[in-house]
Amino acid sequence: MSAPVIVDGRPVACHGVGGIELERLATRVGSTPFFAYDRAALTERVSLLRATLPADLKLSYAIKANPMPALVQHMAGLVDAFDTASAGELRVALDTPMPAEHVSFAGPGKTPVHVDEPAFDSWEVVRDFADLRTARAWHQALIEANIEAVLTSDWPLDRFGHGDISLRVPADRWSEAEWHLSNLDDDF
């Protein structure tokens, strides 16, 4: 007999996920509760959504909803773009077949680029970038590590967010920032 599946506080009939009985899944996982995803059901839901919405509408998946890498890999073939809000989500998105230009990064409070601002001249450059999306991801990684950081440029960026962008930190935090970012180099 299958264990009850609860949806919105009510039991629903569910004999398995992806053709595998719930008891067998629970044995494989080793404990309950657990999450189980059915790729066919995900594909069917996105297909239904596409059939319902106007054909020219583009679908994006907000990775914050569920950043599990296997799920995001599957969604890459179903949606037109990914929305990310942290450096970790951005890494997961960029590890999929989704083209990077279809991955948006809108972290908490978009990071401004300070153009020709002398207030940051004494801050040390940790990394230089050519595009704003990448610079913001690295900036967010430092912010998440509680390291104060800013993005600067000597000139305004072009309309595509390209230019010479520097990631800067206070001089007394440079070593810590460098150590933190060097541990991320392989992930970006």
C-alpha cells in the first residue's frame, strides 16, 4: 500500500513518481520526507503552459524556485531563459546547455557600476571584467561572503553592459577577497 501523498494539506492518490512506486523510492532515498521529480510530468506541464499562452511569449524559469542542478538541467531544454538572483544560482544556470545570453542575473538590489568615482580610488582591484553580468556575479559572491565590494569603471559601459569593469574591495580586505575568489575560479 502506498504512503499518502499530501498536497495543499490533503491526501491525494499517488502510486509513484516517474513509474517508480513510492515505497521503492523511499527505500532508495533511505528516509522520508523526500522530494521526487518526474521529468515527463515537468515536460508535460511546460508543454501545457506553452499551448495555453501566446506562441511569441518567452518562458523563463526562476532558479530560486528550485535550484537542484538535475532539475535545472532538465528545465534548460524546456524554457527560453533562466532568471538567477545569486552567484550560486548563476553557477547552476551556466552549467547547463542554456546559452549564457539567456541567463539573467538580478541579485538583491542590482549592483551599480561607479563610473570615474574618486571615492573608490584607494580600493584595491581584485578582478577585471569585460561584461556586467559576470562582474555582478563575482561581486555578489563577495557580498555573500560579507566582504564589502564595489564595481567601478573609468568610462560608461555600452548599452549591452560591456566595458572595462573592476571589482574593488577596501585595501585591508584584499587578501581575504582574493582568497575567497580564488576558491571560486573553477566554478565560474
